[in-house]
Amino acid sequence: MPDYTYVVYRPIVTRLLSATLARRLTVNAVSFQGNFVWGRRLFEFMASARPSPSVARTVMGLRFASPAGVGQHVDLDGSGLRMWRHLGAGFTVVGPVSSEQRPKGASSTRMMHSLCGILTSVADAAYVDDVIPQLEDGLSRSGPVFVSVTGPDVTAVLAKLGSRADAYIVPNADSREILADWATVTDRPVLVQLPVDLSPDEALRLGEDALAAGCAGLVLSGARTHLLPGGREHGPFLRERAAALTRLLRSHFGKNLAVVAGPGIMTPDDARAALQNGADLLALFEGLIFAGPGLPRRINTNIRVSRKSHGLIRPAHPPAHAVDDVRRSALAGLGIAAGLLVLAGLAGLMSSLAATRRWLASELGAANISAAAVENADGPLAAFIVHNRVNLAGAMVCLGLLWAWLTLSPLREGKSWAWWALLLSGSAATVGLLSAHLATLPQRTDKTAVIVTASVLFFVSLAFSFRDLPNAERGIRTLMRPGAAAWLWSPAGRGRVLLALSGLGLVVGGLLITTVGHSAVLVPQDVKYLGVRADELSQVSEQLSAFIAADRLAFGAMLLAAGIALLPIVWCGLRPGARSLAVTVGAALAAALVPAIGIHPVIGYNDFGHLAPFIAIGLYAFTGLALLRRPLSAGARPDRFPDLWVDPDAALSSGSMPHSCEALKF
């Protein structure tokens, strides 16, 4: 199951089913797919997660394609063993497995919350006889398989399974003699579980017992809890405790014992930090459940990339400039240009809607068109002209708001990408507006003069501001650098993609509308609404077709320029804490879309196909903003969005995330 389906699947399943049934349904579906060649190939193709040879390692004499594996409590009886390796997992832990058969219809053995999970071992265990067929399946043994053993008779399980598994995980025992007995029952490596909430002295004592008993390693497990009998809690709040315990064990035992981490690992960064702390392998549970099945692949990619770059690749942010570093006069000029757009758009909305007849007479008269002829023409021609101007006015407000934010926030701080965004967007707007008026109504020299004056102010101010940008960060390549890293299928990643799609929609829409304005003037839906073709408009006035085309071209230019401005805002500007960006983008898109959509039912232009692109842009934009609402809250790392709805670092530091599941209400 790819991450892009898991982000939809998990919320639905966990709301409809208990945690126990949700796990069973998911694993059974994976197991069913693994029974068929086409199913395995489709799973492998969709996952696209084969690990790079550079991340492989040898531990306890076993070769692992990846240090990240599927931890216990995911696949209890090994029914999905044919498939887990396709997720990029280097190994799988089956179990827990017990010598006692669990009664059918037994009560729930796990509790899950949005922040943590509580698991049991004995009550949740699979029956040993149910595990053997999967371990003997040749298609299931493409990588190391561990079996976690629990229950009243660990020795019997180890003896029964023999050499079918590659390694075994056993509970921590009361004495090293018991551990020694378990280690001698099988010729496979035996590892001992250590809860992460053990005190340092107790952890070292149990480690010494394991080493003396001939065990091969230690496996960190969840913290003990009283919420379920024999329960272990898992969640991001265990990460620091697990990290401290990993460092302690590695420094004390060196390479004499393998260390398998896992608790608290939710992201690739967590995994890489655990490996740097000394872990040999990572048995994932909470990360797979909450972040999704693509986590092993992302961990492998993170390890491979970090080895090449000798560090985590993060977006590089140049030092922010003070207000005085970018000339106030340049900022003022750009701000005036943005303000003029907003004011002109608002004035156009108010005049065309509040005083329609007076506005029509003034505008049409300036173009040598008889307002009376337009009003008396067959069909809703006057309403159509008002609709065109409302569309244009809303797009002008949208573009002005985006320019204002670019000027007063990132450009003010010396961000070069904002300068390039303004240059590209301003160029599109200027060329579009000038071509619109010169190609259709060249006699309207008053509007041409306004466009030229505003453009000169805009570009002169932009030129002055360029001299104050940091020398090393002036190139257009700054548009390629994201404002913050984000996993594609995280809430922030999905929100950013949706906002980018809305920006792309504005660009495409602007280009199409501009093309129509230069060629046909009217689209088929317009002809159906008006009841006349474009070439028949001359019967009302020779200048009417040019007048309508001018508004069309200007509207297309404004949409195109707004889309060009929005795309770098979304890619380069989005980062944790940038709430002003979200507010501005929401207001700007609302200013463009609400009038453009709302005017149509007002004038009786009810063609859903005509409005569908704008409705889609609105849905993309405001769904994206909804997904970004929580990730945009100031987090612990301004250069990276959290992979989940909650940033564990920020939540733990602020106290909004508990340090134990016992503080939560299930």
C-alpha cells in the first residue's frame, strides 16, 4: 500500500474498526496479495522501495539489505512475510509468538491513540503452530526473519521453531541462567528485550546477563504501562529515552552486543539519529503505523543521501536582512504598485456592482460605445460586460495582495526568490495589460498611460532593491530551493502540492483566457448565454468586440501573473511559522475566485462546465490551506515540516504532548 493511499485508508479504518481488527484487516489484505505473482509484482511496483546496496550491513553474521525493518506486533503470524521486503524493509520481526493458542473472539489486546499505542505480548501472541508454515515458505525468506517469543514456555517455542528463523527475540528473564538455557536451545542468535524505561543500572545489569548467557544482542521495546496487563506503550515521546539507552548500551558493550532500536522512531531523521547513537538495526512499529508503510524506503533514502553529503540536506536560508538593508524607497515603490492594484480592483468591484448603469455609461462612453445600444440589445449583453469587469477586478485584488506580501515579508528580509517572483509576475502582468489595450482599444490612452506609469514605478523600484540583495544569493536558482523540507504525503506536503496545483491552475487559466481574448473573444458557453456570436457584436457597436476582448485579455494577464507569483510563494515561502503567508494566499485566492464564481448565478450565467476550473482551483487551494493549518504553527524546526499532524519535538517542548500514554484518555 503506497503512502498516498495509506493517508486515506488509515483514518477510515481506525475510525470504523478497533485497533486489533484494523491490524488484522490490513495484514490479511497484504497476505492475500502475496499469494499471487501479479499481486507481489504490483505491490513491488507501487512501493518502488528496493534499498540501495550502499545501505546494506552485516550484523550478527546476517546480511541485511537495510537497517530498517518491520518490528513486532505488526505481523503476528508471518502471513505477510512475502511482501514486507518490498517496502524496503531489511528484516521482519514475526510475533510475538507463544506456545499457547489464543482463544477465538478474545478481547482487544491493543489500544491506539493519535499519539501512542499500547500493546501486549502474551495476550496478543500468535500460536507457534500457525507461524511454522510461513517460516517454511521459500518465498517468505528473501531477508532475515526474527521471531519474538513470549508466553509461559519460551523454551518450547524455541525448540519447536529450531532453525526456521534467522534470530529470536526473548523477554528479559529474572536470571542469566534462564537466558543461557534459551540461548542454547537454538543455534540461531538470541536477542533480549529491554523496556526503554529501565534505569541505567538495571539496563546495564540485564545487558551483562545477556552477554554472559551467550545472547547476541538487545532489542529496545516500549515502556511498561498499567493500562493493559503486561502492556508496553509506544509513541514519539519514547524517542529521547530510547536514544539515551542506545548510547549507554553502545558505550558500555561496544560491539559485543548488537543493539536494535525502534521505540519513538517516527521519521527518517529519527532513524538516522538512532543509527548515529549506536543502533545496529531499527525495528519499526509506531513509525509504520502513524507515518505509513513508506517509512523504510524514506529511511533508506535518507541514509544514502546523508552519506553522500556528510549530513542531512536541508533548505539553506541566507541570513535575513534588516529593514534598512533593502532600501525603504524601493520597498515603498513596490508597495505603492501593489496597493494601486488592490485599490483599482476594489474600485472596479464597487462601481460595477453598486452603480452598474452609471459605470456602464462611463466605461462604454469612453470607448465610443453607446450604453443605450448595449442595454437595448438582444440578450444579457450588459450583464455579461459587468461580469467581465467583476472577474478582472477580483483578479487585480488577488495579484495586488500577493505582491504586497512578497514585498513586505520575504523581499524586505532580503530573500532573492521573492525578487525573482516579483520580476516574473510583474513582467507577465505588464506585457499582458499593455498588449490587451494596444491590441484592442489603442484609443484609450488614459489607461495605457496608467499602466506604463505603474510599470515604470514597479520595475525601477525592483531594480533598486536588487542591488541590496546578498551577492551570493541573487541568482534565479533561488526559486528552486524550498522554504522547508516536507515529506510529500505529510499534511504539509499534501497541502503544498494542492496550493501549487491551484497556482498552476491560475497560470493555465490565464494563458487560455488570454488566447481566447486574442482569437475568438467568446467561448462557446458565452455564445450560448448571450445568444450571439463574436462577429455579431459589431451590429451593436463596432468597438464592442474590442471592448470585451480588452477585459478578457486583462483578466487573463492578471490570472497568469497571480499564478506566477503564487507558485514561488508556495514553494519557497512555505515554512513552519509562516502564518501570514497562509492568510495572504487565502485572502488573495478568495478575492479572485469568489467574485468570479459568484457573479455567474447573479446574472443567470449558470453553466457548471464554465465554472468548474475555478471551483477546482478553489477546492485545491482551501483544502491545501486546511491541511497546512497545524503544520504552519511554529515548530521546533523552522526548516522542516513535521511528517505527522503533530510535530513531536514542538509538542514535547511545549508540553502539549504527554510523556506517557497514561496521561491520555482512550
